[in-house]
Amino acid sequence: MTPALTTFSLPDRACVRVNTARMFNYTAARESRINAGRNLTETAAAMGVSVSTLSRYERGEGEPSFSQGMALVALLNLHPFDLLKVTDGAVA
């Protein structure tokens, strides 16, 4: 199956191709949460999801909605691109 790729041009970056089917980098999300000293309970509450849902996201068993992802970015003081999968210099 060919991934659903969308190309975006951003003012502060070159053109990027985003795999809109699976773009959440669950490993980076978990590592960022731990490095920020946040636990699952408080992070899930800030995102508006249950602890079990956040745990599933962090295991790669689903992806947050856009608003949930942006809540996570804000809570952890990240750039949205920090939680996207990147391969060969392109978001994939």
C-alpha cells in the first residue's frame, strides 16, 4: 500500500512531504514527556484523553487528533515538527 503523502511549503523550512496516514512520532512524544518531567496522568489530562489512550499513543497504537497533538506540543513546549516522523530530511 502506498502511503498518503502530502507536500507542504513552510516559510521557515523547505518543502516537506508528510505521510498523513501515520505521522505521529510516538517515541519522540514519550521521550519528550519523560524529559519534561511529566507523568502520564497529568499529560493525559492536559490533552483531554484517558491515561490508557495516551499510553496507547506512546506505544504506536493510534494517533492523537490534531487538537490533542497541539495540546501535547504546548504542554511540553515543543515545535509541532518535533512530534512528526522524519526520514531522510523529510517528514514521512
